[in-house]
Amino acid sequence: MQRRNFLKKTGLGSAGLISIPFLSSWSKPNSKIDPKTIKKPIRPVVVCTWNFHNATTKAWEVLSGGGNSLDAVEQGVMIEEANVNNQTVGKGGRPDRDGNVTLDACIMDKDGNCGSVVYLQNITHPVSVARKVMENTPHVILAGKGAEQFAYEKGFQKEDLLTEKSKQEWLEWKKESKYETIINIENHDTIGMLAIDENGDLSGACTTSGMAYKVGGRVGDSPIIGAGLFIDNEVGGATATGVGEEVIKTVGSFLIVELMRQGKSPQEACEEAVNRIIAKNKEKHKDFQIGFLAIDKNGETGAYCIHPGFSYSKYDSTGQSNNPSGAFVKE
Ligand code: ASP
């Protein structure tokens, strides 16, 4: 709610993004490139949605120690899944309107393998269950009870994910909401993480407790490959946060990767994806929160959102930074 007020007061705002100009031999294989203008690819590097510095720090530990990007993104986002003070991811996440904490997560590797869990309950680390789905089953997505049962078979412990704080807030919400679900209720700190390791290989992960007080059974974009996350090791990766329904409708992360394949920079690709959502929601978008984050094969990053205030955390050999994204809100 506060953010929506902020949005109304602020109007159009934008802030600088780290942008590293480069010419890439992979995106324009037929063009003549002056070798002097080719910048060395940035690697390793990790980025994630929002200011989750502890998560990028963990991922960086893995990457700088020579670890691969898949381990880095899994271990990075696990930090937020276990952080009970983060009420939008993992343990401590806000429940659905019935008081159940239900988690969505996915992971994708350099070879295009992916795993996902949706509507998972009682497990703190859905991203790790998603990885087991990817590596130990012939499937991509496991849902609900089946996913939970699978997790126990793989040795995950049953845990109560509803913290006292989230429970009390939910009880308060129930009083005022008359048990209705507001689609754009503020709950937008999903963590989507993208990493490139020393070998230049990309992986990504995305994990969330979804929209607060959602209708029981609701699944957002975060565990949907192509919507909340997409990786193509030849091109780059993208991830999303915000109103999942809109991200799903545009298959946002896949769209961004394909736009990069066609030559757009990560920044341009994120802006195009946001603009498509705005074009389809001329009035409604003013209440949306959606942010996209992208990285290309060379390690250049970009981000864009329908909201002032979206930012992403980045860690590379120059250190850690917080990068505010441009906003796109017209009153
Ligand atoms: N994208 C998430 C979902 O729709 C929520 C968020 O990032 O705020 O479940």
C-alpha cells in the first residue's frame, strides 16, 4: 500500500543503471568487429532481484572459489529462503488467504535442464527440491502434495513455515479484507538470481512465497520456466519479480532472452518486455509492480520495472553493488 502511495506521489522517475558498453562477437556473428573494441567478458558475476546482498555474497563465495553457476544460484537464493525476516520467500513467507504458506521455485542450468516445484508446503528450501526434480526425475514440475512427498523421500525435513509475525499480519489482514484477495497486494520481494561462472556458463534460480493472501492453490510466474526465469547459455538469462499473472501472460523471461538473441542489450530487452505489459494494461499497470532483470553471455546486466524503487544486487570482481532500476510510471 505504501509503495502505491509512493508511486502516485513520485510519478515518472528513473535512476542510473550500471551499463557496460560492449560489442559482442556472439550476438552478431556476421558483423565485422574491431578486436580492440571487444571487451573481455565479465565473469564470474552474479545478480539478483532486490537488495539481497547476503544472497549475492553467498553466490559470490561459490563462484570466486571456482564453483559452478548452478551451485552458486542455488546456495545464493537459499539464504533468503531461510531468512525468516524476508516475508516473501521461503520460511517466514506470508501465507495464502487460508493461512497456508505455499512456495514456488525453479532452477535452470547451462544445458537448458530445469526443475520446478509449485504449491509446495512445509519445506524451507523449495529451490533445492526443484534441483532434485531436475536431476533425479524425468520431469520438470512437481506440484503440491506430490512435490512434498518427493522432498521427504529426498531427505528434506518437514518444517512449519508460518512465523508468528506472518501469522499475526495475516489475521489482521483477514479482518479488513473481508477475505477477498487483492491481486496486486504488495508482496514483491521474490528472489530471482542469475550467475555466470569462470567457465562462462550461466544458471538461474527463482524462489518465492508468491502473492500474499492469494487464493489457495494459486501459482505465480516464479516457478514457470520462461515466465519467472529463463536461461539460454548461448545468449543470457532473465528473471522477474512482481505480479506473476502479468509476467506469465507475456512469458516475460523467455521474451527477454529472445530479444537479446536478436541483438538487444539486457537493458533494452527488459524495457521492451515492460512496455509490452504496459501496452496491454493501459490503466491497470499503474497499480502493478513488475521488475525484470537480465544478463547477457558477456556479463552485461540490465533491469527495468513498472514502479520506482526496483533494484538489483550485483557481485563481480569489482565488488558488490546495488543498482536502482529505471521506473516507468505515468500518472
Ligand atoms: N512474482 C511473484 C508471484 O507472482 C511475486 C513477486 O515477485 O512479488 O508469485
